[in-house]
Amino acid sequence: MWAPVLPALERRFDVLAPTLGGHCGAEAWPADREPTVAALADAAEAELDAAGFETAHIAGNSLGGWLALELAKRGRARSVIGLAPAGGWNEGDDREQRRLKGFFHRTRKLTELAHPRARVLVTRPGLRKLMFRDVMEHGERLKPGDALHMMQGVLECSVFFDFVEAVIRDGPAVALEDISCPVLLAWCEKDKIFPIDRYEKAFAGVAGVEVTRLPGCGHLPMADDPELVTRTIADFATRHAGVAAEPVSG
């Protein structure tokens, strides 16, 4: 999902875009280790170490936003940009947990049903918009190949169901008060998974944390508005890094 913004970011920064453990394209998740948020953060730290990054400006979306905050708590972030970060539900909120579990299980099932005909379905912009309506406002903007990769990513996440259970159980996300680096939370105004009226409040009121909104964007803003997301990330990182400002375009 980061492909739409990587070229513009790579023109200005050294970029590491890792694939989370147990997800499509990554190494298989160890059978004897539960796929918790903490364990995924351990794996992300190992990626930073292998790439030679002691610290970095870390941007993450959804679960990635939660992991970015966790890495900041561990002292690995120079700044954090959380795009619709996960973890904003209240501990013990059974209704919200059921809603999220239902969404993820339904997504997996519908993807399984559609996948045999996916190569035909994704060629039509109107169908792409319909197929991805829960996670994007403008699914028609996806390239057919990117749409296929998204579906493949859902189906080939080997830890999918175990991970959903662990993540929802492990919420809420790390307290922002535990983070010393600059933090920007960017909320998507059309987000159907983490509705802005609920999730923005869950992270509100912490001194020093900046908040912005991404108009016209669903839960995956990198695909809905790549230029806006690129600009949001680059401007914040530049402001907190002494990097010379340059125009950003998608």
C-alpha cells in the first residue's frame, strides 16, 4: 500500500519499507511465537538494525501507525507520523472488538470468494471502487496490479486470524505520554474502519502531539491521495530533521 508514495519520498530520504512478519512476502512467522504487537515491533526493530538505522522518521498506517508509536516508545524514532493509527479502542469495549473482528473476518471471506475472478474484476474502475469501498474512498484510482497485490496480501497473511485476535486483545495503543519525539496523528475523514469521530478522541489531549486531517481519504490514504500523504510525511519529517525543504509531488 505504500507503493504510491515511495517514489516521491525516495527522492528526498533514505527509505526503508519493510514487510511485516507473517505477512505476504515476508518470512514465515515462527510457529512457537504469538503474533502480538510487541512481537511485531521486535521484528520491525530487527529490520531497522539490519538496515543500519539506529533511529528514523517513522510513518505508519493503521497497524503500522500503532507500531510506529511503539517504536517511538522504544527510542527508535526521530519523529512519528501515524496515519489513522490502530489501537484507539477502549480496553474491554466488547462491542467495538466484535465490530473489528467482524470486519476483518468478513474481509478475508469476501477476498477468498472474489480471488478466482480477481484478474477480470480489477480491470474495471467501477468494480475496484466497489470492492475496496470499506478501506478506500477512491478504489478506482488503484492500478489493477496494485488491487491484485492487495487481495493477495490479505490471503497470504499466514498469521491473519491469530493476529487479529492478539491485536484487538492488546489494545489500546501505547500511551502518547510515554513518547519523547515529535508525533503527528493524521486522521482520514472518510475512514470506515476507524471512524474519525471515535478514534481521534481516543488519542486527543496530549501536550505536544500534533493532529491533522486528511480530507477525502479513506482508511488507506496512501492510495486515495498519494500527493497529500507524501507532503504530510515529508513536511513533518523535514521540520524535525533540518532537511532542506523541497517541493514534493507524487
